[in-house]
Amino acid sequence: MISRRTFEKLIIESCEALPPRFRDRIKNVAVLVEDEPSSEVRKEEGLGHDETLLGYYRGIPATERGEGYGVGPTLPDTITLYQKPIEEAAAELAGGEDSLFESRVRDVIFDTVWHEFAHYFGMNEDEVATREQKRGR
């Protein structure tokens, strides 16, 4: 397990690593960290007791924001990354090698940040999966 501070630092690095052509178009999004998905999110996503999420996007995708978006007070969209499931996935990728753990956490965070911002840009799960295959992830 890594500290929350280190985890958040890795998220910032991952957001900064997004290609500028996308990063520069991101508006009104808060990136949050929680230990695990809430019971509300689990229910919304229809997760079984043995299923979890690494991240979750909630909001109005950029492709669906009309001219009136942002007129008046507008709460930000949110991207939540779940530290415990991300660490569990990283531990599995590290194969028990403690020296690889933080590097694998970084990899999983990067992939999760990319995945959730793809939803922000309007991609559904199938489109995201296709793009991830093209990226070799």
C-alpha cells in the first residue's frame, strides 16, 4: 500500500501526461480519490459482490454540453479513482515483486485516468475498449 499523498501525486502526473490536444480541452472536472466505490455507485453500476471499479466518471460528457452549459452555477463533473482496487490490480501485475509495486500502481492509475477522461470526451465502454486495444493496453 502507498500513502494517499503518493497516490494523489501519481494521479497528477497521469493527468499531466495526457496528450495536450486533450488536456487543453478539459474543463470543469474534479479528480477525486476514495478508498473504494460507494454502495450507491456499486448499485448504479450493477456490481456483484466480487466486482469493483478502478475509476468512475460522473457528469455531462464534453460532446453533450450545449451552448447553455456553464451558464450560472455549474457543479464540476467528477472522476473518482479508487485506491484499494487500483492497488490490488497493481499488486497482481507486480506478481509479488515489491520493487515493482509502485511502478505498477503508476501504470494502473495512468490507464484509469485515460479511461475515465475518454468517458468525459463522450466515449462509451465499447469505444473506450477499442481505443485501449489500439493503445496496446
